[in-house]
Amino acid sequence: MSRGKDGPEDVDATFAEIVADLRADGFGLPEEDDTADTAVSTEPEQRKTPERPVEPPAADTPPEPGWRSGGTTWDTTMFSDDPAGDDEHYVPPEPPPLPRPKMGAFLILLLFLAGLFLLILPGAIGVGPTVATPLGILALATSIALLLLRVRQGPPPGADPSNGAQV
């Protein structure tokens, strides 16, 4: 077989040789033709029209789940009743009451609302927009900064830092 620059010159002949060797070894033959002579003839083979595949018989009971399945079928999971039922319904405990806000929280809220009021309606209190805008921005920035400073950092009071994570 002579090879050109990019491969064999006669690709079809090379392919036919490879297929002939494989068929001689028994690869690619239908199961019915195993008893027939495996020699490759030069005559063109007549192709059989493939028959329609036989549908599997409908089973009344679903097959048992195998080792690769999730244990139940899709229809059973989606259309069956809830296995837990109402008798095992989880009822969470009542949440603890919110702590009472301190005086500082009320002052920060008042400063925040005043800053919003100065930015949105400066003419309602008789102040011009050139004065109200910087005052409103300053009030909002101060209230946000004070809120961030009030955030607790570290463990709550009375907690033992050596006993692990706190939930």
C-alpha cells in the first residue's frame, strides 16, 4: 500500500481491506449469519429492511428498582400520598421575644428619617435645596455609620469562648 503525503492514496480500497479483515474475524455480522460462510465476496450484498423493533410487553406491576435506581419509581414518588402524614408534622417552637430597642436606636432612626425628609422634601420646612441636600446626605451617612458601630462584635455576654461554635 503506497502512502501519499497525507495518508493512503486509495482510501476506499484501504477501508474495504480493513472491513474485510474484521468480517473475517466475525465482527459486524448479524447473529443469524454466524453459521454462514464468513468469507467476503466481491458481490454487493443485498440489505434487508430492518424490521420494526418489538415493543416489550406491558407489565402490570412495575419492575423492582435495581441497584442504580433511587428506590422508587417516578410515578410512585410524584402521585402517591405523603408518607409522613399529618401525625409527624413538625411544629417549630415559639421564637424568643425581640429585645426592646434602646434610646440610641430611636435617635439613629430619627436621624435617618430626617435625612430622608431633607433629601425628598426640602421645601416643606422652608429650607432651600442647596442647604438641605448636603444636610440630608450628612444625616443619612451619620445614621448609617452609627448603626454599623452598634453591631456587636464578638461572642454575646456570658458566653464561654472555649466551647466551640455559637449558633
